[in-house]
Amino acid sequence: MKITPDMERLIELAIMEDYSAGDATTEALISPSIDGKATIVSDESGVLAGLDIALEVFRKMAPDVETERLLSDGDFLENGSRIANIQGPLGSILTTERTSLNFLRKLSGVATETSKYVDAVKGTSATIIDTRKTTPGFRSLQKYAVRMGGGTNHRQNLGDGILIKDNHIRTLALEGLSLKDVIRKAHANASHTIKIEVEVEDVVQVKEALEAGAQIILLDNMTPGEMKKAVDMCNGKAITEASGGINLSSVRAAAESGVDLISVGALTHSAPDLDLSLDIE
């Protein structure tokens, strides 16, 4: 994983908020001359993501320690899996522990949650994708974690594509524009390199979107039966994406409707952190 400038800034912010006034506990109790070893371990099963970031925190916050990776991002973790070794002044290790683990726990949680959805749709043609419902500042990292869990990324930012949603349609309806008019306006004003996706709520709107030349049709809060009708109507003329309230208990039914993509906001906005810890040996 390449550490990009935005990731560097996020690491620096995390260090500043945790260490801006020093570490009162370690400074009061631990002599700088005490060296030792520690291991980052998994306390539950899941998928690893963010190890490079976690170790980069040690390099920046505790340059006097050495790190050794034992696993790689995307690897499956069992309860008790050893992820990395840390060696050096124990005071430095203890000071850096939480800041480093915060990144690793959060990103491994996203990867683990994504892997559950990916497993749930195995054997179908559907691809699990994320959304822009990410923690501010963490988008690149969370979308990376989605890929480590076997998913795929939707738009990275607002400039990556045109996605006409219900509020865009309602806003332009005030000017008298129909759904077809909105899509045609997008085609007229957009770069030829950008695809146009439109959110629809029923099969009537699917027909209108197809006639207006939408390239991706987002099926919002439809039942599996309605999704199947929409997929049959599209018949390869447009990519279909299911979205809206899809969870682990409903994702299989959505996938079996034949949709190409299933977007799940919960991959990033609701994934629980994976339980990881650092143990002094």
C-alpha cells in the first residue's frame, strides 16, 4: 500500500490529537532505557487491512522502534493471529499503541464487513461496491479496505461521474424538466469520458431512463421482483445497480435478481472495528 499525501496528513492529525501534550502515564512510569518486544494480534476472526498505515504511525511516532510484518492486507485473520512484531523501547511502543491500532482496527473492520457481503453473493454475477458514506478524511483508506475485503469502489469523489439522484430530479422538476429531460441535459453538458447514472424508483422510470440514454441505472429500494423486471428491461443496454437499505440478510436476494452491482453504505458507515490488540511479551 502506497502512503499518499492525504494519508500522511491524516496520520499527522491522529498523532497530534493523541500526543500533543506528551504521554503523562508512560513518562511517569516507564524508563526510556527499558527495551522489549510486542506483538499485534487479532482477538477475533476477520480480514486484515491497514497494516502499512499502522506501521507508518510507529515509524513517525516512535522512530526508535523496529517493526516486522507477519501478514499482509487482505489476509484472513483467526482469533490469535500474529500480525506484526514491534521491538525497541517499551515506552515508545506503549505511547504509540493506541494511535496505530485505531487505524488498523477501523480498516480491518471495513474489510471484514465487506468480505461478509462478498461471501453472501458468491455464485451470482453481482459485484459488491461501496458508497461515499465514509468517515470524513478516511475515504481513501476506507475504500482501500473495501478492496481488501473483496469489494469494489464506487465514486471516489463528486467529479468521478454523474449520478442523478431523486433530489436532482425534484430540483429540476421545478423548472418543468422531466426525468428524460434531466438525463438529456446531463448528456449535453457532460464530458464524453464521464458515464451518466440515474436513480430510479420503479420500472416506469427505468423505461424513461433507458430511452434517454442513461448508462447506469440505480434501482433504489426496489424489491427483488422489481429488480428482476428492471434487469430484463435493461437487457445489457445499461448497467444495473441495486441500492437502498440492503443488508446481509437481503443482499443474496438482490444479487439473484441479476443486477450487476450492489452498493452498500454499511460497508463504511457502520462496520464495527475489528478487535485487535498489542501484547507486550
